[in-house]
Amino acid sequence: MNWIATVLTWYFYLLIIGIVFFPLAKKMFGGFFDHGYPFAKTLGIILTSYTMFILGVFKILPFTRISIFILLFLFFLIVLFLIVRAKRALPLHKINWPILIFEEILFLLALIFLTFVRGQEPSIHGLEKFMDFGFMNSILRSKYFPPLDIWLSADASHPKGYPINYYYFGHLTGALLIKLSAIKPSIGYNLILATIFAQGVTLAFSLSANLIYLFQKLVLKVKEINYLRLALYGFLGSFIVNFAGNLHTVYLFTAGYSPDKPLPFWQILDGFNPTKYWYPNATRFIPYTIHEFPSYSYVVADLHGHVFDIPFVLLTLAVLFLLLKLQIPSTKDQTISKFQAPKTKEGFGNWELFGNWKLEIGIFLGFMAAIHYMTNAFDGPIYILLTIVIMTIVYGFGKQLLINTIILLSSFLIFSLPFSLNFEPFVSGIGVNCSADFLVNLHKVGPFLFEKGNCQISPAWMLFVLWGFFWICFGLFLSTMGRARSAPTTIKQYIFILFSFGTFLIIIPEFFYIKDIYPQHFRANTMFKLGYQAFMMMGIASAFTIYLISLKKSLFQLLGKTIFTFFFFFVFIYPFYAFPSYYGKFDRPVVLDGEDWMKTSLPADKEIVDYINRHIDGQPNILEAQGDSYTDYERISAFTGLPTVAGWWVHEWLWRGSADVVGHKIPDVVTLYESGDLVKTRQLLNQYRIKYVVVSNMEKEKYKNLNEKKFSQLGRKIFQTADGVGALYQVD
């Protein structure tokens, strides 16, 4: 059970972060029954990582473990100062400790659960794990920022190397936790995924339960809150956001279909037939598109930006809820004034750190939009737009809206600027789906592109399979709006916004797409990134909906619960097929090291990786075999964080906007390995600032005329693998 000790070591540092930032969370979410405690860890991770990032960008403080400890101590002093400045200590006797302890146990159990699951197959191998792990390894080796791109080493035009041209802030937060805990990165990779999951579980639980708590307390005037019932709805919201799938599981009851040509389920109904069901099809249902959701992400375990952003998104959704509740009283709408933040300790949270909560909450939301942008670029504009929608409801059209929008956008630009200085967006325009012929002739007007042949319309029945559960819940929610006991309230406004905005995000790819390099899958990334956020928004809203339906015993309640239960069944069963399909029967010993697969599949490479990680500091350039995206090529750079001459071609093409960025270097890599011309080889070694050369199985298989002897003439062999297959040369 050594893996439990590893998890607890990792958890200890997360607990410290949560304790340090709890007073800030309590100040923000003071009206929540749990005082916003689950949000403390997420706040701490974001604020510590961002501060470290800024200090690293301006080369004020190096990215070291000591630096992180210093920052945590400084944040502790700042939070303490704010408490003292407010002239009241944290009232510990008024904290609902049983609830906080319960949520902490929930976090720990979720952390252990997904760690155990990943321990059944922990390999950092397949899909895009090399990319994600490589980003974190490059960050871990960085003294200052931006970190270096591991798949595009230095050359004559960039003698110091190329910075990562991707949204990597989430990877930086993961690297920070690895460095803070001093746990091996290949173990930390899997613990990071479990940490994101644990945050997702507890934050969705808290937000879902608190929506109902505040509705009971402020609208229904319930005097005795049933916390067990709150917990049940909290678990429901948490399950929908983190575990649920979509209605695609109806295909469990069919004869199956070819993934290339999905058939309507009613045409192939054939009884319960689980052997014909393949869980990834739920994310690749509409041809040439992607529509993933958190549960699938936890299964396949790619640590992409949209996964890192899950807890950050839930934090933003909670703060947007506060913004909607902290409305200026309106004589026109008495229901709004009920949600005015009382100037008492029973309020919704005190944002007046410096005297003006309206200014501070706007700045914070601008900061969070910057965090989303740096973590998963699509999410920045999404939450800027959602914030403006809610600001419009809060302030109406006029001067206040204009001022607060300027504050929001200015904050976003300022906080994202240190990242933007070294990032070039790889979006070339906004494509119009199914453009008319006369527009195709124009080709481009402003940011809008009119491309011939780019026309994909999603069949309505396919959209319903993917999003029908949420739309059924939306319909049930709307059916409660006219009932006397359920008159419009600010909380219901919030739920309506989540459903409506989520639906809006789903509809956008039917008309527009963000232009990238993929010709046939031209709207895949647009649908993917927008749909992912819609899933989380409407997941939170769906849990509140079933609560509303259950308020009054009636035929309406019975019908509503029956409809909800029927459709919920299909989204509920998804993880019970997805997780076992990927991880098996959960009967294997738990292994957390994501490098272990290399011991049997690439043993020589594993030895080279271990040698480099033990003996080579900094980020000198290496030479290894170049290969296509999604393959095992670039395994040395990915597992060490050392830049290689040319990496995954399609990925660099996407990030840099040109296939030539890597394409023109590929012949040079061939020359470096195969040429017998020592002068030419030396010239290329100098051109790409290569310090170490890898020669192992993959190099020998790819470069049939490999000339290994010359590397002993141009340098020296510093490491030989036990089987004699692999070697590492240091260039003089």
C-alpha cells in the first residue's frame, strides 16, 4: 500500500494550500453554508501559480521549491493582514466544522478513488499524453518563463530556443504541485489528474448544494435546513458534471453501428447488447466533430487545457452566481432586492477588500477570464461573454454596464498580457458554415471566412442524443416558472442563464467555426471547446431543476420525476462502461509511475530517460528521431523536457501556423543521423545548438543508413544501455 502513502504526501500539500487560502474563500463565499471551503484549494493553486508565473516572466524569482514556499508564506501573511484590517478575526467558533470536515473527506476520497483507478493503467502513453507531460517537464526544468518548446529546438533565428506557443497555464499549475511536493513527475502526472477530479467533485458538490441552500433559506424561508437532503442534491450535481455521459448510451440496446456511419438508434434496436458498445463513440458521434465531456477526460487521462480548467470554470461559475446575487436593489423588481447582500455576517460574502465590491468582483472576473484564456484559450472569450450577459442583467443597459465591461476587459488584458507577450494565437479567422456562393467569392470579410465546401449541418436527432438530457431538464425547469411557489428569483435567473447560454454554445458551431489547420474536421475544435463548457454549465443547472420539481407533491412532480429519471438513467450508466473499458476489472496492483510502461516496451529508452533526468540540468538541446503526431516518437524529449530539433509535425503545424516550421527541419534530422560528412554534420549540430545525441531502437529503425560511429568522432559516448542497444552521446 505504498501508493497510499504517496497520495497522502501529495494531499498534505493540497491541505496546506486549502488552509492558507480558506480565509479568502470565506470572505468571498461567506453566505454559503460551507463558507466556500472547497474553493480554497482552487483559489490557492491559481493565485500561487499565477504569482509564480509573473515573477518568472519578469525574472524576479526563479521557479524553485523554495520560491513556492516563500509565496505560500507571503499569501498567508496577506490573508492574515486582510483579516486584521477588517477588524475582526476569523470567527472559528461560527464555522460549520462538521460540514467542512465532510467536504475535506469527500475531497480525499475522490483523490484516492481516481488515483486507484489510474493506478490500474498509469501509462503516460497514447493519445496526446506525450505533449502534456512534455509541457510539464519543460516547465519543471525552467528557471524563468516562458518555458521552452520541447519539439522545436533553437536555431539561427532563435538561438535561445522557441517558447511554447500554446495555452500552458494549467500545465504550470500541475508542475507547481509536482515541484512543491517533490514527487517524481511521472507519478505526479497521475496525481494531478486525480486532484483535478477531486476539485471537480467537491466544487460541483458545493455549488449545487449551495444553490438549493440559498433558495430554501431566502425564498422558501425554511427555518430548519435538512443538510442530508442538500448533500444528496450536491452529489447529484457533482455526479452529472464529473461522471455523467450523454444519451449515446441508448446504443447499448442496439445491434451497434460503424463509427464512420452512425445510424439512428431506433433503426437498430436489438435488446441489451453491451459488447457492441464502445464508449469513445459518445464523443465522436456527429461525423467529423468532437464533443467530449469531463467523465471521458478522466477516463483517457490526457492532461489537456480543458481538463486543467474544470475546477477553474467551477470557481468562475460560483463567482458569477455571487455577481448576480449582489445586485443593486431595484424598485422595479422586488424579487431582486431580496437577494441584495445583507450588510451582516449572514451575507453572501464580503468582496470589499479595498472598499468597492463592484470594482473588485469585476477585476476578479477579468482575472479569471485571463486564467481561462491561458489555460484553454477558447474559455477566455466564453466566460467574458457570459460575464457580460450577467452584468447586463445586474446593471441594465447604461453607464454602469459600460463601466463594468471596461473594467472586465481591461483586467483581462492586463492579467493575460505577460502570457500574450510570448503567445501568437493560431486562429486565422472565424469561418461561416455553409457560406452562400456569392460570399465564397469574397473569401474573407474582416475576421469572417467564407470557404467553399465547408458545410456540415448536425442532424437534429444527433444533437438530441448528445444534449437531450440537458434540454429535457431545461424544459422541466421552464415548466416550473409559472407556478406560484416558484416565482422568478435571482437564483432561478442564474439557472435560466446556465441553460440558455449552454444551449447557445451548442448552436454556435452550426453557423460558425474557428479556423484552424484541419480541413475535413474544420469545426471539430469549435464544437469540442464550446460543448465542454455547456456540459458543465447545464450539469449544475440540471441538479437544481430536479430539486424544484420535487418541491410539491402533485401529478406534475410525479410526471417530472419520471421523465427526469428515464433520461438520467442513460447518462448515469456511462461511467460504468467507460472506466472498465479502459482500466479493466480493477483487480491489478496499483502502480502510479507513468513511465513504467517503458520498462517493457522501450527499455533502452527508459534507461536513457533516467540517465538524463538524473545527470543533466537545465535544458540543453538533444537530437532524437523525428516522427508523426500521436506516435511514440519524441519520447525522450517528452519524458525529460529537453528540446529536440523537430517534434510532432502536425502539432507544431497547428501551434506555429505553418507545416514548414518542422517540415524544413526533417531533412536536416535525416542528414544528422545518416550523413558521413563530418563537416556537414558538425555544421548542423552547431546550427541547432545540439548538446546530446540519442541513438536507440527508434533511431535505428527509422534511419536505415544511420552512421553512429561519427558521433564518437564529434563527441563522446556518455551512456550505454544495459542491452547495448541505446546510447547517449555528448557533442563537443
